[in-house]
Amino acid sequence: MDSPVDARFVEEARKFRLRFACPDCAYFQTESRSCSNGYPAAPHLVTDPVPGSVVIFCKSFELL
């Protein structure tokens, strides 16, 4: 799911320490920087979004 990032999202992500990117997911393979479920990891590597960007949420995300 694509979600546009605004200032409120950035503020709340920092305030609540939200995790949504591949490096925070149980399926992420650090060595190969890939997803063990076979999903493309590149669009989901943004860990510090900025207003005007887009965050893409993965339906299989599992917090470590």
C-alpha cells in the first residue's frame, strides 16, 4: 500500500517509533538485502521518510 508522507506522518513515526521498513521485518535477509518471501525489498528500504515522499507498506511485514 502506497502512503504519501506528510509532516504529521513524520512526527508520529518518530514519536511512536513506528517500524515499517524491510530492515525491521522478520523476513528481511540482511546479508542479501532481500525478502525471504520473494517480495522486492528496494521499495521498502526507506526507514526515515520525509514529507513529500511515499512509504510503501508491505502486507507481509512482521516486526522483529
